[in-house]
Amino acid sequence: MFEKVATQVSFPKEEEKVLAFWDEINAFEKSLEIRKGCAEYVFYDGPPFATGLPHYGHLLAGTIKDVIPRYQTMNGKYVDRAFGWDCHGLPVEYELSQELGLNNKREIEEYGIAAYNEACRGIVLRYTGEWRQFVKRIGRWVDFENGYRTMDRDYMESIWWVFKRLWDKGLIYEGHKILPYCPKDATPLSNFEANLGYEEVQDPAITVAFKLEGEQEMYALAWTTTPWTLPSNLALTVHEDVDYVYVQDGHVTYVLAEARLDTYYPDGRPEIVKAVKGKDLLGMQYEPLFPYFENLRDQGAFRIITADFVTTGDGTGIVHTAPGFGEDDAEAGRAHGVPSVCPIDAECRFTAEVGDYETRFVKDCDADIVKRLKGEGKLVHQTTHHHSYPHCWRCESPLIYRAISTWFVDIEKIKDKMLRANAQIHWVPEHLKDGRFGNWLEGARDWAVSRNRYWGCPLPLWRNEETGETLCIGSIGELEARTGGKFDDIHKHFMDPVIIEGETGPLTRVPEVLDCWFESGAMPYAQRHYPFENKAWLDAHFPADFIAEGLDQTRGWFYTLVVLGAALFDRPAFKNVVVNGMILTEDGRKMSKRLKNYADPMHVMNTYGADALRLNMLSSPVVRGEDLVFSEKGVQKTMRSVILPLWHAYSFLVTYARIDNWQPASERSDHPLDRWIRARLNHLVRDIRNGLDRCYLQTAATRFATFIDDMTNWYIRRSRRRFWKSERDGDKRAAYATLYHVLLTTVKALAPFAPFVTETIYRNLRSSEMPLSVHLCDYPDVIEADLNEKLEQQMARTRTAVGLGRYLRSQAHAKTRQPLRQAILVSLHDDVRADLMALRDIVADELNVKHVEIRADEEEVVTLSAKANFRVLGPRLGKNMNAVAGQIARLGFEEIQSLREGNALALELEGAEPFALAADDILIQRKEKEGMAVANEGDITVALDLNRDEKLVREGQAREIVHAIQNIRKEKGLDVADRIRVTYRVADDLAPAFDQFRDYIMGETLCTALDRAGEVGGDAIDLDGHAATFHIEKTRAMSRFARAKADL
RNA sequence: GGGCCUAUAGCUCAGUUGGUUAGAGCGCGCGCCUGAUAAGCGCGAGGUCAGUGGUUCAACUCCACUUAGGCCCA
């Protein structure tokens, strides 16, 4: 306890020591141990991919995931924190494919799925070491040993169980999804992959005339950039509310959106025969452009349908719709009962269904199709369209959007449950609940959960392709029972060869694997192998009390947790969620690993410390979903404005405690400063607790800066002399006890936010009976008896008065060192005067005045004027408000006084009854009277008596002398307890100051001999216009303890 | 193209149910203070509250539209 605190501190170095200490005592494990059996606070950790290195986003989320559990632990809860790894999915496959030089699915299958999957397994965890290092360095406590991995057999078995539950509830179905597809690689790509390869291209853009049924020479015009999809056209789509017109063009009539007329008829509008809304066109039939699917007319094809995606930005406002080749097309088609065709093979060549072009690659048919339409007179316009179009990120072929067989979770059936679940979730920031997330839920479509990939959890479906018999397996045990086999691993390469004997014959596995979001969404159950183990465990651990991830998880993890929670248990999967925003670079751009446009997080932590980085992020709006423009300077600022001042306060206490050999003792103190800082402290604790209980981190973190400022720059500064006093009186003990208590409580309250520096300080302050680590302590409770808003207000008013006095001194160029006779504090309000009276000694000392007078007669120093109290008068006066405000502004002193004494004042109003004005209807404003040394702020006015007599002047000089000697001491590097001998040379005019204040000077500077001499070496110093030369030498070295003894 | 968020001093951010001098910190300039401090205190300069329109006696605040940025989706 109270080991010497080095004057120079390196926070990163201290943090390394703390990390070693935590390892040494197993601090994290201990923090869990001491809460064993307590109520649990349930936390779920969202699993990251370990195929990349962690960046600021991870550090930010990790910090949030650390603060709340640390707080709840100190608050007496047991908070299990298991880390998770997302092991499956495309990111892993890409990385591996690149390393192995495998360019498409064919090459992967040639390489061998077993070898491929095992290689994926081999690289999944390659960066876990780096991850652990980062997580550790930022100070996050989390259990890596008992973490979960989505590729583990137990985890995957739980996923099967989840899938089977959905299957049994009838929530799984097979359907088609329009996906980007690479014709060369013969593989569907994810939307993410499609986004990798957008390029500018030129495509033919043609406008085609569709002949309307039962009309003479009347055509609907539709526009497309993919002529090869026209043989698959099954509908035309318009927007309900868009205006469409029939125009006469020669002998034919065309239908198109009115907004597109100018584009199609730039030289003048044709005659408009008829104008209608889109909804009036609904249901009209047209003749198929090609004969291939004419038979589908009976099934609802070749009609005009409506959908919201239709715009008039380009084309004709009537959209050619081929439900097999476009997401919007498929959706609109489904909604209106239009069938779907996809007459192309795996390499995107037309099948026999489109006989004229059979076996030809679809894109190569564009020209022929255009030519044919032209020949048939169905082509009315042809141009080239420049646009950005996705290409395969490997082979650069233009992608083709086409229907792919896919397994879905039927969201429509459980949407009500999902919305009910969301209603029970507390979102930070709040707006996400009904905004982004709520809207997403409302409009959620069925969830495509299968992927045509390899490294993932296989769909547990076996099927007889002939009969359609399909079996869903819900556990490994079930699979083993049905096959007689034994399965230690259920990855795709082990499952594909498994044949199950079904009722209608052998069943073979459906080849797809699950979307890795399905796996992470199943985390609440799968992390503990539920329900195969830990059946009772889930009751106590679902839903989570708290989760935290980035805004990008709205459609990711947050969503899948809610879907599965609602589907399985009709409950939300989490109660509180903190959503963090994105971290941007200093110039407001996205951080990019490739561009290296940001400082390495390790470098930042090793320069300013992890505490500074944590607090910097936590005190930003980024912890409630807004962006953070990150700068290294910001971290430095946090270090300097919070951590460093805290350190200095601590260092101050330890320095003097050592000198005085003070031992911790709890002592109630009645000293106003002590009571004040305790009031501030408990106010702080109350605010922080309120914030953390609701997961509001930002307000919580910023409160510390204000408090620490109060502590160092007012409490300690004002109390300094109480620590210096040589006597060991009660006041000194009270000051020590208070500062000790305040610091100890502060570090406990701050510990979840800045776990390192608080630990360092705590360890040097703790007595042997206290817990070993600050993180093993209880979180401070609010001591109601210490709360004192009245005293806080008194101090606030006192500080205002001091501020005004300092301002007056600076105006008059009267240094604070120069004592003045008196300060006059004026306020009309009794309670303000009482507050100032209570702490007048502080004002006297801060302003260095001999006397403080408090008066009520403010009209002597300020001019009063009145201003309308708009808040009160506005609702009553309405339109007459401005007229009354003008009259109030012109009120004179007498009228204001009369109002203040309770008399009403009748104001004449034009065209209305006179208005009776009362005291509460006005606000008093004050202005300093001209020519007086007076300053006003609100209802406090301060005047300073600047006249000085000779005694005051001498005293001021004496203080200058002390100041000069102290500076020399400091320059010479003397210890605060060293005794000195001083020889000085001055002119006669300054000599009386030395003589009259000899004891004062010697006492202040620990000077044992003070002698005037004729000659003194060294440079002369300017003392407020007087020259003086000092020679100072140390008399003898004294240890601090020796000094303490000597003082006794 | 759609949804959500953001826009306030040079920078980072506050700003209560709408109420009339829009605040703080940092930075800058001047002055002061300092025997814990890498500090601190006082003052000053610095704002068309992104723009336009509307509601209202009164709009940074409420509504509509526009612009710019971000995230997600298409």
C-alpha cells in the first residue's frame, strides 16, 4: 500500500503489468467464482470469422461486450462469457480457394470435397492467436477455453435439431430463388460475391411492342436490356399509381407511361387518345411474343400485372417480366399467380423448350432475337445502354440472374411471433426497434437458408428424387439408428455418401449446406449442445439479458436470433441490445485494410493505453449506432482529460500519505469541501448506475471527465493546504480520509470502463482485507446520506462568484497574488445570498481578499431591466405576445420593484382587455453599471475593492518573493521537503516586505535562514517591477518521514 | 430505387414537453495562477443551427420537400 508513485508514468507499461497480474491471480476466473450461485446476467457473444485480423470495429464491440458484463459482475451477478468462432461459410472457402488456385465448383469437386473441406477446417482458426492477443490487450475478459465453434460436432447436431423443429412445424419448404449465376463456372454466387465484380458494360436496349388481345393495332411498349429473356416473358408489369397514356402513332396505338413520352417522342408529343392509371391496365391480356410457352396462358401468363418496383426512370414504365430471370419479376409473378419458366441448362444454354435456339448460349442469341423481332415488326426502338453490371469475380463472365432451387424458412407464418418478440426488446439506440429493424421485420421475405457450397453444416435432408419422399434427420443418434453407421463428424463429405432406406426406396442426401447465418442464429441453443445436453440450462439462459454488435448486424445476427427464437419458443432471443455504429477514418471515410488509411490499433494502445482507447470509443455516439470519426488525437485527448488527471489525484494522495505516514481510516468529515466532493461522488455513482442499468454507455462514460475535473481542479486544489499543514490535526485526517474514500470509490465506479488504470490505483490503495483486484469488488452503491444537492448548488454559486472576481482582477490587471481589502457579493435573492454566505471563506481565499461582504441592494451596482417570460405568457397571450413583450422591455426600475413586491401592473392592449401583469410574468435582467468594477452573471453580482494601502502592497510583495523562491526550488530540483538557506539582495524599497513578512516567507519556503547581503551571485529576478537576486542552498537532506517527524 | 440514421463554432459533441443572449471541451489570441498536475483559471474571437417551404404569438426543436454523408437492402 502507498508504494511510491513515479512522477513519469507510462500507461501502456502499467497496463502490461496489470495483464501479468491478472494472469497471475486468474482474476477473470476469480471474478466468476465469487459470483457463483448468484443471479445470472446472461450474455451471448456473436461469433466473428477468424479468417481475418481484428480491427477497430471488433475492438469497439469487444469493449462494449466487456463493460456491461464487468459492471453486472461487480453488481453481484454471475456473468458467463463464452467466446464463439464462426467457422463455416464463404469467407473461409474463398480464402482457401485462392490459396489452392481453385477457380470454380468443378475444380473444387475435382480436387475432392473431402480434401477441400478438411483444408477449410485447417485454416479456419489460423488467426485465433492474434484475436486472443487483441482481445486480451484491450482488456476484455472472456472465456476462450469454453468457447464454441460452429464446426464442432455438438454444435452442428444442435443445428440439425433446430432445423428439424422448423421442419416439423412446417416452416421449411423448397422453392426457387433468383440468384446471380456464373454461366462459365456453372455456379450460383451470393449477392456478396456479385457485388465484388461490377463493371461498366454496354447492352442492347430494345423497346418491344406487345399486341393487346382483342384490340385492333394496339400495343403495350416494354423495354429490356436482356433480349434473350424475351422468349421467357410471361407478364408485363405496371405501377398502380403511374399515369399511362394511349397515343396514336400513325395507324397504331401504343400504351406507355406518360412520363416517358418525351424520351420516345422528342420532336413533339403524339396525339393522346386516352389517359389511365396503371391499375386500370391490370388484367389486360396480350399475345405472346414467342410461341414457346403459349400453353401457359391458362395458368395465368400473358397478362398485365402491377408491382411497386416499376419506375419511370427509364424504359417505358411497362416492364417486361420473366419470373425465371429476375428477383422483382419472380416476386411480382408470385403475387399475381403468374407461372415461372427457366428454359436454360447449367451452362446457360437454351433447352429444347426454346427450340429455335436450343443449345446456344443465351447471350449469344441476343442479336438473332432482335433481328427476328424486327422482322416481325415488333421492335419499335433500339439503342445501346451503358450501365454497371455484375461479373464473376473469378472468370469475369457477365452474371446471369436465374432461378435456383433453394430451401426456405417460411417467415410469413412466424412474422407475428417475430414482431411480438421485437416488442419486448430494449434497443440502444431506441429508434432501431421500430425503425430499421422493425421495418425490416415487417417486410421480411422468406429466408433462403441453403447454399450450393461445401464447407458448412449440411442440410439434414434425405430424399428420393423419384417419389419425392423426404426425411429430415434431427440428431446424429437418429441418423445412426436409421443407417447402422457411426458418425463422429457430420460435415458434407461424410454425409453425402450416406444412403437411408426410406419407405419408397433409398433416400440420398440433398446436397446443399446451411447458410452460416442460420448457424450463428442457433447459437443460444447450439453453444451448449441443447437439447442433447444442458436441457435445464437453457431455461435459465434464454433469452440473453444482453448482446452487443455493430449496426451491420441488423439483417444479420440480430435478425437470425429473432427468427429462430420466435420460431422455436415464441420469445425474443435477447432482452437488451447495444448497437454500435461504424468507425470511420479521420477524413470521414471507411477504414480500409487495403488502403491502410488508419493507425494500427496495437500502436494506439501501446502509445496511449487501452484504457484511453476504450474510454475514447465509449464516450462517443458510436455506442448508440452513430458513426465515429476516429483519430489518434482523440485518444490522446481522452488520456489527458480523464486518465492523467485521475492519476495525478492518486499520485497526490500517495505522495502526502507517505510523508505523513497516514494509514487509511474512515472518518466522517463535516468540512464543506469534503461534504461537497462526497455529494458530487454519489451524484456521479447514481448517474453511472442509471446509465449502465439501461445500457447507455456514452452518457455514463462522459460523466467521469466532469467528476475528475471537480476532484482535481476544485476539491484537491482547494484542499491542498489541508494536506500540507504540519500539524496532525483532525481536519488533516478528515481530508485524507475523504480523498482516500473518493479515489477508491471512483476507481471502482470507473473499473468497468477503464479496467487497467483503476486496477493499478486500486492495488496501491487497498488495505489487506480488501479484495485483491478492483474487479473483485462490489460496484459502489449510492450513499443516500452523502447526496446533497443543496451543497452542490452552493458550491456552484460560489464558483460563479469566484469566476466573476477573477474576471474583475484580470480587467484591473490586479494579480491574484496581490491581496485586496474586500469583495462584495450582491444578490437580490435570499437563497443565493445564503449559499454564498455559507462558503464565503472559499471566495475570500480564491480571490485573495481580506473580507467578503454579501449584500442584497443590487440596484447600486447593476441596472435592472425586465424581459417577458415567454414560457409563461405565451400560452396566455397568443397573438398579443409580442406587443406585451415590447411593453415589458420598456418597464422602469420603479415598475419592476412594484411588481416584485407583489403588485399587479395593468398593460393596455390594442383591441383587447388590459392585461394584468404579475411578478412571475417577467424575468429580471441585470447589467453592470458603467464605471464600476462590477461583474454580473445571472442573479449574482460581484464587486471588488481595488484600493490598496501600504500593508496590502507589502503583503503582495511578500507573496511575489515566496513565488520566486519556490520557482528556484523547483528549477533546482529540490524535494518538497528539503530545507533551504536563502541569501538575497534587493533595493531598499523592497526590504520592508522581507522584514515584515519574514516568518511567512520562511514558513512557506521551508527556509531555515533568510539573510540580506550586499553581493549575491546569480541573475536578478523581476518582482513586479522590483529587482531581486536570490542564492539558495539546501541545508541538509531530509527524508519525507524525517520531515514528518521533525514537524511533530 | 427503398428503409433507417446523421448534418449545430476550425474540430469533437450537448441542447429537456417549441419560449427569445444556442452551450461545453479541444484548438487559437490575451491575461492570470501554480511546491500533485503532461496541468488549471478568467476573458476574447469564432454560429445564416445544411437548404427551402409550412404549422405557430414563438421553430435548432414539429411537418413536408431538397441537398450532402453513412449503414443496410434491392
